[in-house]
Amino acid sequence: AQKVTQAQTEISVVEKEDVTLDCVYETRDTTYYLFWYKQPPSGELVFLIRRNSFDEQNEISGRYSWNFQKSTSSFNFTITASQVVDSAVYFCALSALQNDASGSRLTFGEGTQLTVNP
Amino acid sequence: DAGITQSPRHKVTETGTPVTLRCHQTENHRYMYWYRQDPGHGLRLIHYSYGVKDTDKGEVSDGYSVSRSKTEDFLLTLESATSSQTSVYFCAISENRWPGNTIYFGEGSWLTVV
């Protein structure tokens, strides 16, 4: 069975602070993919990033960076110099090929509500 | 943006009434999913479809049924709505069964059962 845990339910920071969102996962599969999605107050789910289990290189995209460590089963997300527009719920998710017909399905964490105050 | 349209976007219904949510995609993707989002649970899979007339249950399928008569449409039906089915429902699509595919989501349907 797969499981994703986001232990931080809510985080509140002041604009320009750096913030890290934690994600810990469990899976028995050797091939899997990890995702981060953003859900702004408008409610839609926006894809941010995907990493596969064989690529532990950190990734940076503008103010966003992701740290993937298989040794600790973690895929943490850091926002540098946070802005008010970063306020959203962030979901970490895991996908692996299933033995049934579902193909791949996403297992989500509970989400972290990030509030960036001006 | 992936072409996914959910309808209705918002609905209030009474306990015991049937409700159908529709997901329409223009991407011709084979796989379609229905998830529900609840506080403290993230998103959980209700049902999925891997082709026309091919559907199966997810982890929280009790009280729900689905149908897919065309590639582009995936319907979720609550046969007799209950208050516990008050939730936000998301449709998602995926091109094939590869787990590395990006799964795109619709904008969500807010359902309140009173």
C-alpha cells in the first residue's frame, strides 16, 4: 500500500520568508513518481512538479525548489522569498503502476495550508 | 490547460435525492478518474475508467456509481445522496497507464447535501 504524509497542516509566514513544506511517503514499489500540486483559493489543482524514483537530483524553478531523498523517503518543497500569491493548499502525491486496470493512480497527502502574510 | 470541464460546478441537494456530476474532456485521454476532497484526507479516488464502458472502483466507492459511454464523458452518480457525500469532487484525466504521466484535474464540483 502507498501512503503520503504531510505532517504540517497549516503554516503561516510573513512575506519574503523562506518556507519548506514536508512530504514523507511509503511505497514498496521500486519505480514510482512523486508530484506536488498547488490549490489556490479559487480551488483548482495546479500541477507543479513530477520526479521519478531514480532521479534524486534537486530541482529549482524560480523561487521553488524540491529536495528528493530516497534514504528518508522524503520529497520536500521549499519556497524562497515567499509572496502573498503563494498562499494556497499544497498537496504532495505519489503514483506507481498498479496491478489492476487503473494504470496509475495518485495517492495524496492531506495537504498543507500555506498562508503568506504581507 | 487541459480541456476538462466539470458540471455542475456548485450544487445543493437534499438527502435521498440522486445526483449526477459530469466530466467532459477534449484531450482524448483514455483514463479518467473521480476523486473527492475532504479536510484532513487530501484527495481520495472514488472510481476510475480505463476506456469506454470500462470502469472500476477506487478506495471510497460506496454510494457512488459511474458510467462512460463515450471517451470524452465520465459521469459520477450518487444514487441517494447523504450528508457524508458533501464534498468537493474532482475529475482527472491521464493519457495512459504510465505512472509518470501528469494527471490533470478539472476545476472541481462543490456538492452540498442538506
